[in-house]
Amino acid sequence: MLKVLKFGGTSVGTLDRIRNVANIIKDIRDEGHDVIAVVSAMSGETNKLIEYAQSFSNNPTASEMDMLLSSGERVTSALLSITLNEQGYETTSMSGREAGIITDNVHTKARIESIDTSNMKKAISEGKIIVVAGFQGVTQDSKRVSTLGRGGSDLTAVAIAGAIKADVCEIYTDVDGIYTTDPRIEPKAKKLDKISYDEMLELASLGAKVLQNRSVEMAKKLNVNLVSRSSFTPEVEGTLITKEENIMEKPVVSGIALDKNQIRVGMYGVTDRPGIASTIFTALADAKINVDMIVQTVGVDGKTDLDFTIPTTDWEICKKVTETFKDETKKVDYNDKICKVSVVGVGMKSNTGVASKAFTALANENINIRIISTSEIKISMIVEEKYAELAVRALHDAYNLDK
Amino acid sequence: MLKVLKFGGTSVGTLDRIRNVANIIKDIRDEGHDVIAVVSAMSGETNKLIEYAQSFSNNPTASEMDMLLSSGERVTSALLSITLNEQGYETTSMSGREAGIITDNVHTKARIESIDTSNMKKAISEGKIIVVAGFQGVTQDSKRVSTLGRGGSDLTAVAIAGAIKADVCEIYTDVDGIYTTDPRIEPKAKKLDKISYDEMLELASLGAKVLQNRSVEMAKKLNVNLVSRSSFTPEVEGTLITKEENIMEKPVVSGIALDKNQIRVGMYGVTDRPGIASTIFTALADAKINVDMIVQTVGVDGKTDLDFTIPTTDWEICKKVTETFKDETKKVDYNDKICKVSVVGVGMKSNTGVASKAFTALANENINIRIISTSEIKISMIVEEKYAELAVRALHDAYNLDK
């Protein structure tokens, strides 16, 4: 098999941790697999360089930031290559450029446009382990080094796995897979063996921070089998994120997610003229505010009430937008003492009664649901924040996720 | 004018020092000059990375060491570029690759084969200050990053100045030029305004550590006007190292050099067969021992005595070589309590009595000369180490170098 392995900053954070990663790679190699490892900068290095740059400028030149920040991954790739060499393994480090990664021209948050895999294929055919400096490529036009922004090393690994048609892309972090819910909230949470891309996307956007949506979306698009596992306990199998068709027994519910970083916005007594809701939500979208759950209620007085949630970080900018509608609104209020609990599972599509089980479970605990929104594979509910953990445990229990 | 400026590790050792370098560059730019700055890694960074690598391997892969070590200069070039940008100057950093530096394929001690200046010329024509990451290029064949070994950033600067036909190449260190002798030994030592390449080469090989011979040799070959000056006192003019023809008034003696890192080897009672000396010195050369001053005396008993000096670092290997001649040698001894003082000056060629003045000066101080060797522009003398400083001062005085 051809395996792409990705090791994040914590996994390569010290010289001992790099040694540990070398051992993981050796074991996989010794089983007869071809290996492309993608590495991040040692944890702390990138932040140090950012601080250096910010001591010179509040708004440092993007192309120079890329020259600066891309160095950390190069260092890790060389060090990992050296320790594998020392133990008798043929390796070669590769910068993003050498790995053939071409991006668009947007420095510090570039998107991968294409990957020329010829250099990597040649090294693999020569029996070499490849260690790629993650998070970087070169721009299409000027061929200057570019970086991919947050989660860039995961993206590098997934994109390489897709381009070179690897059998699997294993993302190593400090957690050993995807759980039915956060084990710090529900100790009975179980690690999932398999989960579909769509379920993972829902869980990730709802606060499971193991994998970022950008990477999961790319894995889905490129049909890459993704595995989330831990470099601290490499003997544990991890969770496979794959196509729904690859999952034989589809569970009705895969997991319960919790997101506390939301606030509820209420716009009450809005003049009910045609298109008013659309006008407001267009204005919010133009301000790049990620509006999530929306409930619209038309009152008997011919006025409309709008309820929706936004990420806490968008609070200030949201206030500015709602302010522009103050002549058409009776009252606007904000509530940050709420949270969103979600039930996620592909099996919902073909099962009835999934939602009512959730409502019953919360009702049994006397938890009021303020807003509900559903998709094909998800039911999200806004409840008071003080009930967050209780709600998660009640739902986990209701769907027997500990079994 | 087009000026190439080189700043070493101490000159860019902290963020404040980088700010200081930016100020030097700004002043030169504001005078209307085009600028290419070549920078080293921040002092300490390269050693840290070497330690990291050595914790994994006693003999780390050369190509991976280059991937590792080249990162330090990239960081400095980006940071310096960012601070210049912030102050309104158009700049661009360049890696060795971007600066067009092609080397041979010998990783960690590559030699520059050629420089494609088109990228630099374009940036200059766009009015940009260029900040090149020193010490690196890419190999001819595999186009992998390579490093140039000790003094590599100086070499980068000189090679670029030669290739792009810069008017001057200024090497900034923590000393403000070349002195008639080491001011710590002779406080009356004076800074030289100008010195020829050949004199500089003699002084450098004799212990003046400001510039390395590899760089001076390249400057001579490429006809680059080199200036040694200080980034700590940029208002001081420094010393110009140039062609002999460019120096109008050629001083008889330019400086006095001292080298304490030599030992004297005596091989006594060597069988005087034809070619014996040649055999011995060939064996020493094959062992890469840098034999310097040689005196051969044939005794009346048909035996030969050989006296020569070698660098202290070659002592162990030299013992092994002389051991192979033990059947043909009565006795071998080593003396590390000696030093070499040298009088250097292009004017010697056309002046008589220069040597006798040196011998008289030392005789007046009752200093015995053990070995003498002369070249067109240099007289070197081996004396007991305890007289080192006294000899330097006596010679400095004899040639009125404080005037």
C-alpha cells in the first residue's frame, strides 16, 4: 500500500517526539508499505516567527511571511529524514516546491491548484521514504513560496494522497480518533471505527477539533480514505473517514456534538414587507457573518420575528449590520448564554423517529429547546448553556452510543 | 551605484540588530544607490540546528543538512525585508534559488558554479531592494538546496557582486576594517584605508579573521572591490580591498600578522637518499596536512635535518605520517611553544632592506628567529611563543606603522 502520513506540530514538538514519529514510520515501512510523511513545524516555532515579524510590522508583507513561516516545516522534514537515514532507511525530504505543489497566488492563505507528482513518484520507485514539508507550495505565477493558512499541513497530506492515489491518508494528532461525543463530557463516549465524510463535516463544524473542514471536504472531493489517529498511541487503530458506501452497517446516529461558541440573535417586530428577511440575511452574508440556524415567525400584528445564531466572534460586526435596520425593527437582543447540541448520523435518512427521540430525551431532563434545525444527517438544537453537558449526556444515552 | 552589502550572524543576531541593519540599508538607499543585501542566519541559529541534527546522527545526510541549515538565512532575509517594507521601502527577499545561484553537487560544502542574475536584475529595475538568503544555492543536477560551508554568506555576496558587476561589495562585521596589526596586541595599530587582494590573503591566512581567504580569492578573481566595515559603527569608512593597480601609494609594509596556531616539526638524521624530502612531503600532502615553512639542512654525516611548521590541528595526523618514516629517521620532535610573525606589504617587491630591518628589530629585543621564509610580499619568522606580542610590537614600530 501507499500511505500518506501527516504529523502535526505536537507530534514533532521535541527531538524525542520526532524520534517517536520516526519509529511509527519505520514500523509502517517494515510492514512493506510505501510512505510519504507530511510534517508541520515543531510546535511553538511558527508562533515565534510570527512574533518576530510582528515586532517589525503590524501588517507584514504576505509574500515575506510565507518565506519566513515556510522555514519551520523545512526544518522538521530535514530532521525527520536525518533520523530515519541514521537508522538505515533511504529517505528524502522535500519542500512544497520539490513535492510539486502549485498554489494560487494568494500568499499566507493559498489554495492548492495542482500537484505534479513526478518527483514523488520517482523517489517512491527508488524505494525512498519521502518527508514533505507541509503547509506550503509555490505560486503559479511568480513561483514564490506560498503557505496554505490554518490546517495547511493536513491539506497538503490530503491533496498529495488524492493526487498520487494513495491507499490511505493517516492524520496523526494527540487524540486517537473520532468519538461519539467529547469524552471529557461523557466518559462513556466510544471511539468510532468508521464515519462518513458528511458526518465528519457536521461533527467538525460543531466543535470536534481533530480535523478541519477544509481537509475533510478535500478528502471527500478527492475520494481519499482519511484516518484520524494518535502519534502518542500508534497501536490504537483510529477512525476511518470514508465514503458512505464504504460503511456497511450505517448507524442511525454516530455522535453528539456540542458548540458553545454561538450566540443567538433575536430581531423582533420587523416590518413584514416582501423580501425583508432576504435583505437582512444578504447584508449579514456580505459582512462575512456565518449565520447558522434561522427561525422566522410572523405575528398576528403583521410583524415578523427573526431568530438566528452566529459565531461568538462575529458579535461586533453583527451589531453593526443589525443597526442599519433599526428603523424597521422594534427590538434586537443577543444571548450568549446558549449552546448548540447536535445529533449526527447518516442513518437518519432512512429512519423515522430519530428527532422525536432527541426531543423526548431533553424534555425528560426539563431542558427547553429554543431553536431546532434539521438536515438530512443532523438535528441541531439550541438550549441554555448551563444545560450543555447534561444535554450531551442525555442524548448520548438516548441513542445508546456507549454500546 | 549598485552596492552588494553582506551582514553576518552577529550583525543580525537579534531583532534590534536587524533593525539596525535596516537603518544602514535605508541610509545607503536614500543616497540613491541600488542595494542587494546578503544575510546570514541570526547568530546561534545554525549551531542550534546542527545540535538538533547531531542528536539524531553523528554523520547526518549532507543533502538533508542543507535543507535544514538553509532555513536560518531564509528567516533573516524575510524579517529584514519585512522591516524595510514597513518603513516604506520596496523590497523582496530571495532564497539562493531565487537569486539564481547554481552550485556543484557537493552538499554542505558546495562551490558556486554560476549565477543567473536575471531575477535580481528585474527586481533592481523595478526599484526594489533585494535581500538574499546567503550561504546557499541549488545543485546543478538535482536542483536541491545546497550550502556553501564556512564563510558561505561572504562568498554569496562576492559572487553576486562579480556576476552582476556591482560597484562595491561591503562586508559588515563587528570590526571596522583591516588594521596594521591586532589592536589588542599593539594599541597603536592603525586602520588601513586600502589594501591589495594579495596582502589581504597573506594577512587572512596569518590570523586576521575578518575575511576568509575563499572570499578574498574570489573577489580577486572576479575583480570585485571589497570593503571590510562594521555594522556597529557604520559611520566609519572601513578598508577597501582592491587591485594593486588601484592603490596609488603602495606602502612598503602594510601590516604585521601573528599566527599562534602552528607547531614546528623537526625530523632529524633522515637518511639522505635522493627524493627522500619529496617522499615525506608528498605523504604529508596526501594526508591533507598544510605544511608551511620548510628548512632542509644536510649534515656532514650524510644525514638530513628537516624543519617545518604545520597547523596545530594537524598534529595527530602528522604523527601518524612521520611514524611511517621511523626506520629512516633518527629522531622526530614537535614544538608547540612557537608562533609565526609575518611582515606583509606589496611595496617589498621594489624595496631592499625590508627583511634586514625585521631581523634587526627582533635582534634588538634578543628574540631568536628559528625559521625564516619569504615570498614576494611577505616575510614570515618562527620565534618562541613567549615573544609573540613583543615581536609584533617591535616590528610594528620598526616600520613606523603607527604613523
